[in-house]
Amino acid sequence: ESGKLILKLESDFKTSFALGTFIYLSNSDTNASTVKSAGLELGQITQNGAHNFDITALNSTVNLDDYKYVIILCKPATVIFGYAELK
């Protein structure tokens, strides 16, 4: 979008929540510690519904094929609530 890489979660997006629920990009879909240490943290979410994350603003060197998964992570507990493969 306008030369930027944007992750958009649509209005029907739903997940479980705990204190410190974050969205990450990662190449690991099941290892929460790896996601937390090697993934790209996009930001915290506190409610279901639409969200936009400007990946380019966080890291201008990230390309679309650098990561395989979008991860929903409870950061304080290092627990994955869900993930989706990027295609």
C-alpha cells in the first residue's frame, strides 16, 4: 500500500486475550520463545476487530517473504493464542 508493507486484520478478527496480547511476524508457528526472541513484534492488541500494522515503519528492510506466520502471542506468559500462515 503506497510503497509500505501493511498487515491488516479485518473487522471479523477474533482472538483470546490476556494481559499483554501482541501480534508478531515469525518463521516459527509453535515455539513461543522463538517467536518472542526472533520474531518481529508489530504491536499490542486489546480488542477484537480491525487493526492495521505498518510493518515498514517498524522495520524498513522487511520484505513480504521474510516471515511465514502471523502470531498472536501473550507476551508476558510466552503463550501462543493462535497463528495464521502468510500466503
